[in-house]
Amino acid sequence: MDIKFDLSNKRTIAGIIALICVVALIFYLPNIVMLTNPTTCTINGVCQHEQRLILLTDLIPVFILIGIAIGVIVFFFMSVRLDNKQKDINRITDALVSFLNKDEKLVVKKLLDSDGKVLQAELSRLEGLGKVKSHRVLQRLLDRGVIDKESYGKTNIIKLNKNIKEALILKK
């Protein structure tokens, strides 16, 4: 019988090992402290309990540094995952936008930059788009279900479709 371990995700394994070490430290540290507790009060005129208190007080910065180090390690592992998630979202956005023509890309990118919601008047002021052209582009996107249009006074509010917005815009 041949047992094989998959070590392809080294960060996960390192995180599990670090977690086991922290749990073991938390579990065994009180026992170690109790074993080193002085049994007599004074030896040669020096109070052992007071010496112990001074030692523990001196170790507080060490415990703080260990806590900071653990926090940095956890942040490192989590930031790598967040960076990968952001890269995946950017790749998906680029892939979906590549199916649009030049003018539709302008409109969708403006919507993405504006958190999925913009006035139609702002879109007609984009470079290369006039009122008529922007209306035609918006009508094509509306027909395909990419955007939704709401009346707002003498203009319209153009919104990305809810499902598309959830897929393309990373929630902050």
C-alpha cells in the first residue's frame, strides 16, 4: 500500500502547522508555568514570587511580538487569497468586456467605474459618443440585458444588470 501526500498547496499546509503549534502552545503553556512556579517564598533574602512576577512582566513584550508575528503571518496568507480573487475578477471582467464593441466597452467601463450606475447624460458626454450614438449603444445593451434603464426627471439612470453587477464589481 503506497500512501501519497499532495503537497501542492504549501501555504495551506504551513497554515495548518502554524495553527497546530499555536493550539499546542496555548494548551501546554499553563502547565509549563505551573511547573516553574516557586515552592518557597524566599531564598537568600530574595522573594521567589516577586522574581517570578518580574520575569513575567519582562516577557510581556515578547508575547506582544509573538502576537504581532502571528497576525502578520495570517495577514500574509489572507492577502494572497484576496489578491488571487481580485485577479480572477479582473480576468472575468476583461473576458466579458471583450465581447462588446468599442462603444459598448466605453459605456460598460464607465458603468464599472461608477459602481454600476450613471446618468444617461454623462454617457452621451463620453469621448466619441454623442446623444444619438449613445442612445443606440444603450438600446443594444438594453436589448441584450446588460443594462437596466430607469427614468429620472428629463434623463435616465443607466444601471448594470443586477446579476452582471454582482459578477463584475467586487464589493468593498
